[in-house]
Amino acid sequence: MSESEPESQESITVVLPDGSELEVPEDATVEDCAYEIGPGLGRDTVAGKLDGELVAKEEPVYDGVELEIVTEGSEESLRVMRHSASHCLAQAVERHYDDVELAIGPPTDDGFYYDFDNLDVDEEDLAALEGEIEEIVDADYEIEREDVSIEEAEERLADEPYKLELLEEFADENDTVSFYKQGEWEDLCAGPHVDSTGEIGVVSLLEIAGAYWRGDEENTMQTRIYGTAFEDESDLEEFIEQRREAAERDHRRIGSEMNLFSIQDVTGPGLPLYHPPGKTVLKELESFVETLNHDAGYEYVETPHVFKTDLWHRSGHYENYEDDMFIFDVGDDEFGLKPMNCPGHAAIFQDQSWSYRDLPIRYAENGKVYRKEQRGELSGLSRVWAFTIDDGHLFVRPEGIEREVETIMDMIVDVLETFDLDYEMALATRPEKSVGSDEIWNQAESQLESVLEKRDLEYDLEEGDGAFYGPKIDFAFEDAIGRSWDGPTVQLDFNMPERFDLTYVGEDNEEHRPVMIHRALYGSYERFFMMLIEHYEGNFPLWLAPEQVRVLPISDANLEYASEIADRFDEFRVEVDDRDSTLERKIRAAHDDRVPYQIIVGDNEQEAGNISVRDRFEDQEYDVSIDDFQDHLEAERDEKRTEPDFLQ
RNA sequence: GCCUGGGUAGCUUAGCGGUAAAGCGCGUCCUUGGUAAGGACGAGAGCCCGGGUUCAAAUCCCGGCCUAGGCUCCA
């Protein structure tokens, strides 16, 4: 920050990213500053960032601001270029269609969109619009910025009701607004933009979607056209390739190919059916947490899928969650499918009296829950109506939070590392509206913080982002192609114990209120399973693979030996490919079915009493001893290694 | 819920007013094959459901169901 030197009327100070300071005249713009640093930088300037906010290069700087110059080739400049591309889209649309009303057209993380009202297009029209955009780019119109008064803007936007609505809001804070003009077309826009349409690289329109004006379903539905733009063709091709790769990992496709699960019309939306191979994977996942739970002193409980709504009134779910619950009448009583497992567990705890010596109590359940998400939100296994949580609820003394949370964190880290997932943590603290005393909040938060500090790992502090009933630690992890997912959580709850009037008798022989901890290691099995399918592209580690080994006899003269071998490996999920087919086809099939290991047996193996082994990386080895391979498989499975590594 | 696509054999898709197609998979047979597709034949489809238009509908229209992608990273 600037020193206490006397404030000059003629010059102000801006702070550059390296911490150095630059003196510039009072009315200097971002671009002026860039030229001040160097003429080369001045010429390359696309836009600027003032205190982190992206602005046009024409924007004036102010005293003490942290200034960053955005130049060509930077990520920010790509955003600027895409924003300009969205203007070209709007220009093209207005050339092709009459009476269209413009809404907004910002850049996004991987492209841009523009929203229009009164526009009727379908996907076949996109090619024509792309062609028009190309012409606009080729015409190389200069993009001119103009600051005009509010009154002047109102006149210019007389035919644009949505723009007028926006303008009204800006009018409160600004005397002037900016327009950007290219050729015959102009738009109310804060910018920044590139200097001319010729600087826009290659533009591609992707899809049409509906979008509510300002995202509010009370408002009219507009037509949104999504597109993207890149500096050059090869970047666009790479982008399309990435989308193709993501599509190839789509768990719905792989799930159907591998016969993992189905979601059928007759059974209803968002209600997945797990087929034997899929349930095999789930069972492995279940038994993994069961081991962790057992080691950490959890006891398994089981609660029904349906409860009288009395329970949901008591837990508060009915009041807060009614629209998302499946509720129905049976005779004179009202029942509801459970949207969460915690009330059932609280009811179990409540059923007897407890001493401080009994605590902590740790209940676990693979509990299926039902939430009536909006139909349009449902998608494969990632958004469903019925899903299973590897739920755990702990009832602890307030001073015992730290110790328990520490154990839970160990379990979570164990899980994430087993699947080779990089993760981040965040601590969410007390929001404005909350229940519970200052004392308990402070005590809880400081214990959570202490757990995080001890790990010596970085974490984000999300102040005020906790639930109203308690603070929490959230995990997020990244999959094999860099996508980020919400992961496990540890959540403290001061509310549920109140609602259920949960107590334990302390050393002082007085009744005390326990704190409840909600925790899940996977979150929901459905979501985690989906993520694993896409993370591994269906190539599960040995311990998870629905079929672990396939025995391929070279000819049917070796069928008997093949089944003998299969018997030797019957502690694994092993199949014999006994179809009348060539070895090549059998190998191909085993590959397509993503089996980690193939055992190949022909006359040579049969005579020698050994096997040939091939893995999914196409490596192979002859004359393998059955015992050696068996030992290896056991170790690979039990250590939950990620890749088949016998031949690696 | 709302917008835009889509729903045809177990799977992936073609056909888009005039006799329902292909590849994979499945079955039978020939082939007995040594490291990513040998060959022949065959079975398999209320073309999502309901209504309408038409001499004629998988195809066009209306309604429903399911499904995919969207539904303020603020001009």
C-alpha cells in the first residue's frame, strides 16, 4: 500500500503483481499504465484486472489499486475473446432473425453463451449461424467502446426490454454506461473486448438450451445458444477431443456395457437396478467401509425405509424438506420414505439411558434414502431418487469431538488414497442463522481446526458456510481426467440432540447433551460408484473388478484343463471362455469386457502343468507357475492395488 | 417443473409417408485355431404409450411417459 506521502493531485500509485509501484497521472487508464511499463506490453494489452476484477483496458485506474495487465495468450484474454465471440453470435442471430430480443451473453469457463427471447431456432440452424459468425470475423470490424449517458442508453435500447431492465439497475450506481459497437451492431456491455472481430479465432456453436431470464423459474424461458471459441483450430480440436473422451467414460454407457446397472422405464426414474456385476463392485465397496468401521469401533444398526411422519416432524425434516420427500397415507396415518438416516439413529440412541462411560456411541448403516429431486435434475447414477449412504452417526461428549473427528479423517484419507484420488479439505464455520450456544460453537470449531492443523495439510476456511446446526469439514477430490467432485463430509450437529432430547449422565451425575456427528466416507454409493466408473473408465482394480480372471483355452482340447485351472482360482471371480472361437477372438472379448487378467492354456501349458498370463495392458508371459500367480493375485487384491501389476 | 434434442432387435445405430435394415451380441454348424474380430446359416422388433391426419404412419400432427443437455460463473 502507498506510503504516507502527501497526496498529489496529478499522480496516483498503482501496485503491480510483483509488488512494485507505478506512478501514473490521475486520469490514466489500464492501457496507459501498460504503456508506462513498456510499449510492447502496451500493444499487447487486451484488458486489465483491477483488484482482481476483469475490466476493459479503457477503464481508469485509481490510487492504490492492484493492477494486473491481461495480455494476448493468457487465460483471461481467452475469456475476453470468447465474450467478443458471443457478441458476434448475437450479431449473426439478429442478421438472420427479426424481432429477437437480447438478454445477456457472457463468457463461461469453457466458452460462452448468449440468451435471446423470441427466437425460434433448432440445431440445424447452428451451421448457418456459424457461417455468419465466420463472415463477421473475416470482415474484421473494429470493436469500439463508447461511454454514453443513461438517457442516451435508454433511447438506444428502446426495443430491448431486457437490456432496459439491466440498465435500470446500473443507473442507480453509474452516470454512464458503455456500449460496444462492431459494424452495424452494438450492445450494452461492460466489456472488455478484443479490438476487432478479426482477432477472434475459431468459433463453434455447441448446443441450444432453455434458460430462465436471470435464472429464476418465475421468469420467461429464453433461448440460449452455447458456443466456444479458441485462438486456433487445433485448440478447438483438442477441446472436442476432450469432450469425446469424457463421453467415452460416461458411466451410463460403461454401466450398460459391463452390465453393472440399469434404470428402466417400467421401474421408474432415478431408481437404479444393480445387476450382478454391479452389485459385486458395490459389495466390495461396502465391505471395505465395513472393515474400516469395525476397526474404528462402529456398531451396525438397521432402520426401515419408511417411518411415520411423526419422526420427520420431530427431526425437523418434514418442515424443511417436505417437498423433497415421498409422503403418503396409510389408513389414518401419514408415512414418509426416509430422506436421511440420522433420525432413525437418534431414535435408537434415545431408546435407552447412557452414561458418559458409554460414549462415544458410533452407529453405522448402509442406509437407503429417498429424495424426490426435480425430474430434470435426474441423471444416471449421479442424481437419483433412491440412493445408499455409508452413513455413520456418533454421539459424543462435547469435549470428545476432536478425538472422534481425527479418527474419521483417518478413515476418509484411507478411502481417498485407496482410490488414488487427490483431495482438498475445507472447514465451514458458523453461519449467521444457527442453533446452539456460542460456547459449544467455539469449542467445536476450535476442535475441528485443531484436527486440521495437526495434519499439516492445507485447507480452505469457508467462514459462515456451515450448516445452521453445526460446523463441518468437507472434502473435494479430483478424478483421473481432472474433474472435481464433492466428497466425504464430517458434520457436527447440535440440533438433532435437542430435538430428540438426547442425554447422557456425566461424571457429575447430571444429564448432559451429547453432540451428534454425521459422517460418510463415500457419500452416496451411487455417486461414488459413478465417479469410480468414470475415473477408471470401467477398468477397475483387481479387488473391485466384477470378473477378475478369465481362462481362455486355446482349443476345446484344453477345455478340461481350463476348468481345472478355474477351480484352482476359485477364491477369485473367474470365468472360462468355453465358446467355440479362436484365441484372438477370446482375447479381444476379454479385453472388451475389461477383465484385468487372462490365463491362456493350450497343449504346452497343459503338458507342463503351468499357465500363460496376459493382462489388460497386452503384456504376456509364458510358463507361469500357478502358485506364483495365485500368490500375486492374493496380494494384489488384498492390498487393493490400482493396476494389475503381475507383468509390470 | 420449464426449454431444446432423442426413444427402431439384448447393445450401438440407419431408415423419416408405400414389404422394417446393418454391425456387435446370441444360437446351430463348419473350422481346432498360440496372443486385439475365421466362415456359413439362423433366431430375435407390439418401431416408447395413447389419440388424430391419410388409401397408406416407425415416418406427419396432438397428448403422455422415459431419456440427454441446459435453466444468472450477473450488461
